[in-house]
Amino acid sequence: MRLFGRTIRHTQLLTAGSRILYRLFCLTPRRRRVSFLSRRMPTPSLDFLLLSKAMSEHLPDVDIQFDCYRDRGYRDGGALLGHIGSIIHQLWLMATSQACIVDGYCPAVSTVRKGKRPVVVQIWHALSSVKKFGWQSVGTPAGRKLNQAQDLCMHRNYDLVVAGGESSRPGLAAAFDMPVSSIVALGLPRLDYLFSDDERIQAMRQAAQQEVTKRYTAFVDQNLVKIVYAPTFRKIRGGPSPLPTVVETLVRAMPAEEFAVLVAWHPSDDSQGLPALSAVSARDVRTIDLVAFADYVVTDYSSIGLEAGLLGKKVLFYVPDIDDYRVSPGLNLDPEHEFPLISFRKPGALVDYIRKSPKDDDYAAAGLWAYCDGFRPQADGACSQRIARLVAGLIDTSEAMADAC
């Protein structure tokens, strides 16, 4: 639009409006509150749920608030304007909380000019950044345009970023345009879900797996080779996603008399499933809960492969579009380079590998399990507690600094 003879982008208007509202909201007293903010899903993530419980233990007098919504507008460029109500409420929480926890980019957090408070901690929603994102992929078809990223102050205002492990730190630092020293390898709460001996967490996981058994009986009860196929989301501006074609090609190569295939669609993918094929389509369920039932986990550029590898599952990489993916959005961890023995461009080659039924020692030679062992120090069941202690300390420090001013 044009204003005073000057063309103003909608992203510039959003940032300007956010800053004005934030300044107004800051006139109200800041409260003893920790807010969890996301635009990835309409409900709190597993990481949020586990960390919020730990925060309540370390700060029992703190009010815990969630504001989560799913932004589906990436490809049409109109993105954030359809979620003004959610952004306004997140701005209010940002202005009135002592700390905000995010698991991705949130305009209410990054576009404003904040002081020493609130403390903002980013817990990225993947164990490692296999594919490039954020500032790493700006200007590619899968990333934001440079002017959008600059207008929306993408990934700004973080005081700290929590990484799943040491090997994740360089990629996250580049994606967030931050020094590596600001990325701390405390492990993610989702690791507690997999490895904690806490009875409440174990009960939570058992209940989730019972729900999987009930909802996907046709997959769980099959006396066949069970494949959980978890492809990552393809972000494409101005065109349809290539993902359905990629999925269909692989599924058709797996005969229904040999394989039971469950396609775990990415939460952000809008594909309508594959009704003409024998595969089961799974949505609105955590992929990690499906992995427990798999003989093999097939993925491409998703960190679910690392989580599955930590659990001792045989993971295979189906990467027919890897040449394109190396360009857009790019890769921090290239499956063909790191794990060539278990990376496949052709579906037939992947199926032949499974038919050979490799023993554990043979599979281990591919190197994925050894790579995943790099996350073992964080997989001690105490990630949520470490993060909660750190956030509590940052809150106390920021309060002291604000009082001194």
C-alpha cells in the first residue's frame, strides 16, 4: 500500500503496529508470569508441556500462560495478517511477563523493541537443525525474502537459545544470526519424554502409545514389516508442495503383502493423504509415539531420524530431491554425505535394503547410531529441569538489573 507517497509493505506495517501496541501494553505492570508462545500448532507442544511443569516446580508462585496458534499463510505471502488477534494477545503476554518461551519465530517477540525484560528463551522444536532455516535460507524458494526477514526482525530478541546437543549449536547460531556462545546444549524436554524414569512422564508416554494402538490398529496389528515414513515439510512459495508425489512414489514401491506403511505427515503439511494407496495416513499425533511400533523409520531431512536413532530404531533416508534441497533451503546435516549406506534416491534401492534384513551390527556400520550417541549426555531425563533452573536464574538476574536501573 502507499502512505504519504511512499510504498509500505504489509510486513513493515505489522512491525510498526506491533511496536506501538507493545509500548502501550508495557504501561501496565509486569506480572509474575512465564508465557509459552508459538505459531506452529494450535495447542502446546510436548516440549512446552514438559517444560511448563518443571517451571511450576522451580517457580511455584509464577502464573504459566500459553498462547499457541498455527500460521498456515506462509506460501501466499499474506502470512501473519490473518492472525492479528493471536499476535495482539501474544504482544500483551510479552509486555506483561517476566519470561517468554518460544519454539520458533514469533512476530510478537521479535518485532518489538524490548529492554532487559522479559527474558526470552528459544527452544527450537527439533533435536538438531538437519535442514537450514531462518537466516540460513533467506532468499531461497523455501525461505523468506530478504526484505520480509528484515522487516519482521526474524529471530531477534532472544536472550538464549537451547539446543538439543553440542553438534546442534553451529547450525542454530547461523539460523538465528547469533554467536555460538548464546546457544546452550541443555537438551530438549522431548528427550525427557523418551528417557526419563519419572513415573508421570512414563505414564504420559504409555497413554499416548495406547492411543496410537487404538487409532491405528490396522497398522499396529499387521504381521508385516512395519514402516513409519515421516517426510519433512516442503515450503514452496507460489506453487503446490511436491511432497504428495514424493510420498506416493515410495509407498507404491512397497507391496502391501510385505509392508505395512504408516505416513506420519508433518503438522504443517496440508496434503489430503493418499486414499488410493495402501498406506495409513497419520495426523494429529506425535510422530515419536508412532516410532515405537516401527521396524524401520524412513525420513528425509527431519530430525525425527535422530530421535528414532537414539531409541535404537533402524532409520533410512529417502532423498530423491536432495540436489534441490541442498540449494533450497540447504542442509546442515547431509544424509548422503554423512550416512551414504542408508541414504537412497531410488525407492527400489531402499526397499531392497529392507528386504536384506540387516542385522544390528551391519546397520550400525552406517554411522547413524554413532552420530546419535552425541546426544546421549543430554538424554538423561533432566533436560526440563536444567532449562527451568536456567530460566528462573535469568528472571532473577533481569529483575535485579531492572531494579538497579
